[in-house]
Amino acid sequence: MKNNEKCIIIESEPAAKDKNTFGGMWLGEEYVDGTTGLKYVRFIGCIVLMAAIFSAYLHIILIGYKLKSVINGADRIMPISYESSGNDYAAARETFSTGMMGAKVDESDQGILVMSFNIRHGVDHTGKESLDSIIDEIKAYKPQIIALQEVDCRMPRSRFRNQAKIIADALGYNYIYGDTINFMGIKYGNTILSAYPIVEYKNIRLPSRSLEGRAILVSKINIGGEIYHVLNTHLGLDGKERNKQIGVINNILKEIDGNIILMGDFNEQADTLTAEEINRKMIDTAVETCNEYLNTYAYYSDIPNTRIDHIYVSQSIQVIDHFVIPSRVSDHSMVFSLILHKAGKKRGII
């Protein structure tokens, strides 16, 4: 090469892909123009993460709407051929408000009013959020032990409120919560509220293949030194699934001694074969008091026309009365049973 000739250096392209490349892009090494492949990969990663979060939020909303459609009329149960008249419910309301319920209990004993109520996540028939109205309905009858189903906790559709806590605070009660859906702290399920101390509880999952899982909330409540085992459940819509769920519940009942109160939305009438499995050990308070004609659920109707919400008690508990009050908010009625607690008689175990 002559002295006056210029030296031209041609830079070669990167070698073929190796372990330091991703999709033809160099990782952590600069291109000719100075850009860094690693930064690009991080940028793509951020976009993917945001898309995943957005997708999860959409799924949460879809869950809310799907549950709403189930709640507002998809309960596949067998309607019955008779309807209870408005006079029956009016009579029950009058009996309670005039103090006649308390008159049925001896002075030496204590009447305990228990309640089961599917609140339809606190919305009325038009879909309007009405949790305050639900609270007012419960307050009107002053039940001491309450089992609620379809209770939201931080769900978008119910304004991210912890409904169980709000109701408990309004009543001044203790409460426990058992979820059947739990997605990143957004929950849906059952709750038990009590004017008495709740000393222990657990939430037991039941067999379910549906979007809305199923569970039974099992608690121990101390009433004057005596333990009551209070259970709250909401069974599935499919008959075969309910049969399996009731099988699990029966196994739970076999392990419990003493006073038992089982309440909930069973999505099934009490005279079906699967429900009979529960009836073998427990007492249906409606049947015990000859009030099985009092319906609890408005199945494609403006008034309750079938009985799928039940209160069962063990043989050790004396039932005084049973009555049903239609709700102005939920499609389920409020179901009440007055039971007798004999002070000083130790029947339960901790």
C-alpha cells in the first residue's frame, strides 16, 4: 500500500445468533447506532405485564357479571305447585312484632333467634346497590345468630366494600367470613354474624366444578358457657354436584357432638332424596313447627314460591317457632327460627 492511499476499514456485521441473542436482537450489547437490546426487552416486558394486569381486571369484572346473572334467575330448581299467601307472612310479622315470640319461652330459659338470609350481594331487583336496606331488614328482627350467603368482599360490582364487616359493624356483632371465590383478595362467599363470642371457625371447600365455588363455614359460638356449632353453606345448582356436597356435609356432621345449627341456601327443597340425607340426623325447623308451606325463594316470580333456604338443628335443640319474612331487596326471603337455650345445662363441647 502506497503512502498516499487511505486505509478503509469495513466493520463486519454481528456473527450468527448465539446464546446472547433473542429473536435476532443482541441482549445487553449495543448496535452500531448505540441502542441497547436489553432495554427493548424490558420495555416489551412492561407492556406484557400491564396487559396481564388489565386482562385480570377484566376477568374480575366478568366474574361479577356472571355471578349477577346466576343470582338473578339461573337457579335451576324444581318449582313447586303451591304458593303461600301474603296473609301467612303478615301473620308471622305480626306475631314477632307484638312480642308473642318471646312469650313462648319460659322465664328461666333463653330464646335465641337464628336467621338465614341470601342477600344477593346487597342489590335489589333492579340491580341497585342496597346494602343499607339489607341492614335495616336484619335490624328490624334482632336475630342473635345470622348466616348470610352471597356476600361480597372488595368486589368491583359492590363498590369494593367489605360487606360482612359493614353489616357486623352496623349490628355491633362478631363475624367470620368464608370465601368461595378469592382472586387477589377480591372475594365472594358466606358469613356468620353473632351477638355471642365466636371462639373458633374454619371454611371447608365443597366439591364444585362451576365458576362459583362452594364451601361450608363451620364455627363454634359460646352462649353462656355452652358451645353451639353453627354452620352456614350455599350449595350448587347442579343436582349431582349437590349430592356430593351434601355427602361432605354429612361427614362433617358425624364428627360434631352437641348442639348444631345448620343454615343456608341449599338450592333444593327439603323433601328431595339428597336433602333427606341431612334430615336423618338433623331437624328441619320448618317441618318441626308445621311451617314447611312458608316459601323462601322467588323462582321466576314476584313472590316466594319455593322453599330452598333451610334451618336445621340437632336433636338436642328444642325448636319454639319458625317464620319467614319476604325481603324488599333480595329474591330470597329472611328465614328465622326461634330455639330454646336452657341456661346452665352443659350439652356442647369445645
